[in-house]
Amino acid sequence: MKAIFTLLTLLFVLSFTEQAKAQIQVELKLNRNLYVAHEPITGTLTLVNRAGQDLIFGDSGGQSWLDFTVTDGRGHLITPVRNQLNERPVVLSSGQTYEHKVTINRYYPMSTIGQYRVRANVSFPQINRVFQSKTLSVQVTDGQPIWSQIVGVPQGHSRAGTYREYSLMTYYHGARSKSLYFRLKDSDSGVVFKTYPIGDYMSLRKPTYAIDRQNQLHVLHMTGPQKYKYTVISIDGDPVRQANYFEKNGNRPSLKSTDFGEVSVVGGFTEEEMSTPYEHSEFRRLSERPPGLPNF
């Protein structure tokens, strides 16, 4: 009798577990499985409510409704750098699908080169359960450095008087896809503030760069056949301007610096100029003739 009771209890627990799993579907998808060290490791967490009633996901007992399990290549657990993720509460209507953008290494240090395994954990205190996504693998590596420069933080900035290092590197995302990356770090402590791609990279021509009087970085690099990208990056590592330029009939864009520390692009053609029909750029309408010219 005791054995039968134990078996029935086990079947009940298994049935409840499967029913609970069916109530909430959790799926984690990363945007890529290869990342450069210190680059944001981003993805999308998808929640589907199959419970037949509205659900509320929120903090409980000081714990966030969302966290992650991250392990390194040796299986060691990665400890988060913050106690909780502070995710906003989510109200999920019956049958609703909710997509939540996530950045894994915002809370979990993953800058060491190697492989990691990531799983999302969604807490649902109403039934005292945690729903988990499938475990995903992600590889962290580093790019090939091509240039770096230490600059001072200018006056008027909260960190004026300190020094930062700009650097550019290239990285293959696949067999043929290559990107140009920017990195900003503190030159004294080595702490990395920003790492991100600024565009596709074609190595036929090396990128050119210049620093203006505000110590902003200007980069002009080739992204495709006769196509270039111009990027201006602030002392905080934020892109403040980007524009595409084109080479035509040997007229190639280039960076020009003045004695006053101003930097600009000279030569080449902008997207607007390339989209202007030839007859509009080479010929003027009769109504635009200067007054006083003879009529033929």
C-alpha cells in the first residue's frame, strides 16, 4: 500500500510539473553566438502565457523575476556583479507573447576569452516555481588591433584631467563578414567603457582617423566597393555622427584637419549627391540663368 501511495504521489508531482511548464513558455535567443570581449552580449527573452489567466511578473522578497545562470568553459558558475537585475514588472495577459530585450554581460562578467553557457530563469511566485530556458553557448574572443591613441578628457567634463584610450580593431563575424570595432578604456586602470562595431570593413584601404580639438575621434573607413563610412565618436565613446560617402571617377573621400583642430571629410560624394540625377547636378534650368545674359 505504501509503495502504491508513493507511486501516486510521484505521478501527481510529475503531472503538476508538466502542467506548470505548459503554463509559461520561456525562450532565450542571442543575437549571435560569437562576440568580441566587452561587447554587449544581447538577445531576446520571449515569454508566452498559456495559463488561461493574466499573470504578473515582478520582484518578490527583494529578488528580481528574471536572472540568468552563466557558467564558463570549465563549468564554473559566474557570479553577477550586482545583487539583482532590477527588471521592470511585466503584466502578461492570457495568451499574450512578450519579448524582452536582454544584455547578459550587463550583470555577469564575461570579458575573459573563452566559451560560456547561458540560461534564463523566470520566477513566478504565485505557484512558487522558476521556469527556465534552454541553455545556449556563446563564444567570446577579441579582435585584431590596428590602432590606439591616449587622449585627455577635456575641461568641462566630470572626468576632466583623466586619460582615456581610443582603439580600433577588426573582427571576422564569419568566413567573409569583417567589421571594424571601436573600444574605449581608462588608460590608467584599464577598465573598458565601450566596445562595439562601427561598420562593415573592407581591407582594400586602411581606415584613416583624426582627433579634433575636443578630443573627439573621427574615423573614415571603407565598407564596400567605392563605399565609405564616416564616424565621429565622443570622449565618452558614443557615436555622435555617422554618414556614408562614395567614391566616383577617382574622387575619393578623405579626412582633413585644420590648424585650429577642426576635422572634416573632403572629396567623395554623400548619399544625397549620389541619389541626385545627373541632369540635375550637371545642368541648370533656363529659369536659373543669371539676368542680363543674351538669348541665343
